[in-house]
Amino acid sequence: MTSCRALLSRAVPAGRRIRHGAAAVAGGLLLVLAFPPFGLWPAAAVGPALLLAALRHRRPRAAFALGTLFGLAFFAPLLWWLTNLGVLPWAALSIAQALLLGLLGCAVPAFARLPGWPLWAACWWVTAEAVRSRVPLGGFPWGRLAFSQADSPALGWASVGGAPAVSAAVALVAGCLAALATGGPGRWRVTVAGLVAATAGCAGGALLIPGPSPAGDGARARVAVVQGNVPRARSMEEQARVEQVADNHIAATRQLARDIRAGRTPRPDLVLWPENATDTDPRTDPLLRARISDVVADLGVPVVVGAILDGPGDRIRNAGLLWRPGTGPGPYYTKQHLVPFGEYIPLRDVFGGLGELQLIPRDFAPGSGPVRLDAGRVRLAESICYEVAYDGQVRDAVRTGANLIAVPTNNATYMRDGNEAEPEQQLAMSRLRAVEHDRAVLVASTTGISAIVAPDGTVSRSTGPWTRQVLTATVPLRTTTTLATRLGPVPEAGLAVAACAAVALGMRRRATPSPPAASSGGAQESREEAVAPA
């Protein structure tokens, strides 16, 4: 009988660990479904709810393991498109992000016994995203809850508090779901009321999406987005040898000029080329400079050229270069947030000779700040590719007085196997930025997906992948400033302070000794409660 009881006592905790581990893995996989290409945005609340429920009554060491399991189940499939660059970069980034999430998850049990803990869970989730967006190596903001909500009514909260506000609204629903799953029978009415209120708050975000321009602010511009396309190279080495990127974009722009002369399309006020539309500096390459000057003159309007420019020393710049008819190249914006192991190699002496990293012989030089590109009525803010995921970069660019946002990008490397998840995920971020700052957004890609996004986040025009296309549309030039643009990092900082305070309070309560029990029965109950979180 004693041995049976011993086996049972070991089996119960083991079964609990298996259930919690399965819940963490299921939560991570469900969260993947909230993001493109699936787009099942309600899963953005259900997935994290499973993680929070699993973490609530655990000790920090177990919370680390469960958070890491959730992170692996989430990031590995979410970032599968990175395998086009190599299995090692995909695995390394997925594991690093999972371990970071696991480490941050150790804080959850500290506040999970506080009154109103779903609110602190929402604050913690935004704080975890803030940390991931900054460390290591400048951070990796991909996978934030807000970026899964482009088709959700919660998107409207972006105009109030940016991406952190959207993530907080969704995470609050997740926290309420977790509380409903783990709470005692005497609390279910309060918990259900909280869940209903949180869900209604998310849905109410639809009322916050910016509407049409007010009277007197009706400036508009005709724009064109050029997707020149490139050969669908099968390897990084083949892509590095491609020399016809500039040729394709020049040819597509020349066709646009012919269409304008023939009356098939109105003349735009501005034309946007994608990132890396030239692979050499067009200011110093005489032949390339002459060809671009010729097509811009033929077009008769300014073109923002996504160009590789010579930088300091042996480095280069990833830039958006304003090219005017007659005067040629002018001001340019240089990408500030560079991609580690893509645009520069940390510890180059150690890693530079490994595998396909040998195809990156020079590091890019980062830009020092935003540069507004002015072309007639258009005041353009640029966020080049990866930068659209960074709140501060987009916000600072808009704060220069820009009335239009451009996101030139080059997704060819991540689409070689036909996977369109990376450009679709990036487009979802651009849609959020449109609502956040009440600006139209132009997305120009070498290979797709290029798009024109209205200030309310809807996509008015888009291209398919691996095609040569030119998008034209008339877009509003908004000058209003949203609350999110004005507040800047304040909402995220406030939520982070609240999360840290909740963790500190929870740890203090746990460290405070409980009063002695009034009876032996009470002592037994106290001991059982202390063991339960294990």
C-alpha cells in the first residue's frame, strides 16, 4: 500500500508537468495561426492564454521551461521563411527568442496571485515584447501580438498608444481567459465580467480607426510604386550574382512613362522604387547614373530610388535616394536598424568565414537619424524593410512633418521556396503603422508583395509575387497627428513600469511569512497551498 501511494504521489506531479508542457506548446502553435499567412487573429488571445494558465501556479524554474517551450513552438514555425537564408540562422534565432521569452516568463508566477492579475499579465506581455524589440543586437520585434491584428477591430488602439496598446488589449483578453481557466469556482462571475469587458474593449478599437480627412486637410497626391522583379535565384550565391535588378526597375519605369504619354495612366507626383533597386552607387557609376537620369527625365517627376551607396571606409549604405528630373540625385535617407548577419556581421573575425556569410564581404553603415524627402506636396518618411517593425524609427520619421510613409523592401531572399509569409507579415506591420500615424503607406518590393495602404489600414492596391507590376493610386496627404504619435514611447513605458511594480509586489508578498495557522487543519491547508505552485 505504501509503495502504491509513493508511485501515485510521483505520477500526479509528472502528469501535471506533461499537461502544462502540452498547454505551452499548443499555445505557441495557436499563436502562429494569428499571423499571416493564416490570419486567424482571435488566436492571438487564445494562444497566450494557454501559456499564462500554465505559468500561473508554477515556480520560476518551471516557468522558464514552459516559456521556452511556448517560444520554440511559436517562433520556429513563424520564422520558417528564414530557412531560405539557411537552417542555422532560422534555428539560432528561434532558439534565442524562445530562451529570452522563457527567461521573461519567470516573472509571471510572482504577480499571478495578485488581485486583478490579468491586467498585470497584459502589462507583462507588452514589457516582454519591449525587451525582445531591443536585445540582443538591437532586438527582434517580429511576433508582437499587435502585428497579428491588421484585420481585427483591436487595430484601432494603434492610433491611441501604438503597437503596445494593441498588444495590451489582446493580452488582457488572454489574461482573462487564463484566469477563467485557473480560477476557483467562487470567482467565475467576476472573471467572466472581466473577460466580457476586455473583449468589448478590443472590439471598441474599431471606433478609434482614423476616418476621412477633415475639411481643409484634403491634400492628395498621385503616386506610383514600381515592382521591377528579379530572377528567382535558387541560392544566395546566385542572388549575389544578379545584375539586372536596376535594369528591371528602369524598364518598368520607362513603361510607366510610355503609359503616361499615351494617356493610359495619369502622371504621378512621385514614384517609389524598392530597397536595393540598384546594387552599386548610382551617383558614382557613370553608366547607371546616366540611365536613371534619362528615365527620370522621361517620366518628368521625382523618383525615390532604393540604392546601395558608398559609405565611410569600406562600408556601404542602404538608402532611399531622391532623384529629380534635371538635377539628378539629391538628399537620401540611410537605413538605421540593420539586420544582423544580413547587413552586417557581428564578430566578423569569428563568423565572417562561415557558410553563406562569406557572401557579405562588407558591412553596411547605419544611418544616424530620420531624413524627410520632399517632392512637391509630398513629405516622405521612409522605413526601409525590417525597420517598419520598430516603433521609434517609424514614429521619428513621421515626426519630421511627413505626410506619407514609404516602406521600400527586398524580400527575394526569403521567398525562394515560394513562401510568402515574410512579405505578408511585413505588410501587416505596414497596415498597423498606417493607423498608428494616420498616414497612407506605400510598400515597394523588388519581388512582392508591393501595396498601397490607406490611413485606415486597408490595402487599396497590391501586387502578386515574382511579377513586374506598377501600382498607381491617389492617396491622402495627412497632416493630423494621432495621440500615438504625440505620446511616443510613453504608453509602453507606463505598462513596463506597472509590470515591474506588480512583479516586485508579488515577490514581496511571497517573501513575507504567513501568520501561524490557528489549528493543525489550518497548518495542513497552508502547507498544501505552498506546495501547489511547484
